[in-house]
Amino acid sequence: MYITCLDLEGVLVPEIWIEFADAAGIPELKKTTRDEPDYDKLMKYRIDILNEHGLGLKEIQETIEKIDPLPGAKDFLDKLRANGQVIIISDTFSQFAMPLMKKLGYPTIFCNELTVSDDDKITGYKMRCDKTKLTTVKALQSCGFQTIASGDSYNDLGMIENSKAGFLFRTTDEIKAKYPNLQAFEEYTDLYDTIISAQK
Ligand SMILES: [Mg+2]
């Protein structure tokens, strides 16, 4: 019994914060974990900027609604879901992912949550658990599933390396060079064929 575990941003949809920064016209929000490795510090910086611009959750979700999945992502996901269970495991927040899940046909997603005040302001965030992606594939394995995982970033490596099969997708040259043992794909058709073969 296999479950395919897919990363969201960079694999099925663009990087949400970068797209959001463009859509909202707030270039300061383009800062990512590559510029600020301390995630807590980065999130506090982002939340302060959102509050400075008077952006509540409703306005943010309206802006995220303008973001589309990557071309071909929905077809890939639909085909994969017709052949087995798929869970998207992401470190984004459910409130940000929601408008994008609608465009992907409401697949199952495990992600984190923002805390929001009664007047719709983002006040903080809550991670589901430590090492979210790795912990989740291990939990699935503990209840009888074998996992196949794919993602593009450093935070995907735990689930990729600890699954029955794991693949990089549209990753960076740096990660490819550091992990030459991992197969890396650029096209959905190649990733789909390889995932299906790994289930046999
Ligand atoms: Mg990603």
C-alpha cells in the first residue's frame, strides 16, 4: 500500500510568498528562508509587514486567489490520484493554501496554521509538529503504508530520503550537486511515470 507525498510550493504551485509579494506590490515580502534561515524571525518580519500594510487574512486570501497552480500541475495530480492515494505535505499555512486547493480540485493537504485575531489580523503561526514532512512520512509508515515522496527543497530531503522511493522535482543545481544519488526530474510526465513504476 503506497501513499505518494508531494511538496506543494515549487512542485504544484509557485512559491506563495514570492507570488503574493508581486500580486500585493510589497517587494519586502520576497525575502525567503534563503535570505533569512531563522524561520521564526522571518515569519515575524512577514507578519509585521502584513500588519503595517493593514492586510488581514481576508485581503491576503483574495490576493492568493489570483495565483494559479503551475501549468500541468492539476492534470498531473488528477492522474496520480486516479492511481493511488496522494497527500500534499507542505510547510505553508492552511489559510494560504485554501484558495489554491480549490484550483487543484481539493486534494488532501497536511500543512501548518496561522493564528488569526477576531478582527482578522494574523498574529502568529503554529507548526503541526517538529520536522513536519519527515515526521508525517514516518507516521504513515508506522500504520502500514509505504511512502513515495517528491519535493524541490532542503526541507523535503527528510521525506525523500526516508521513503521507499523519493525524487527531486524542479530543484536547484546546488541541491542536485549535493545529492547526486537522488533522481531529479523537470517534467510532470517523467515524475508521474517514475512514481507509478516505484509502486510496482
Ligand atoms: Mg517546495
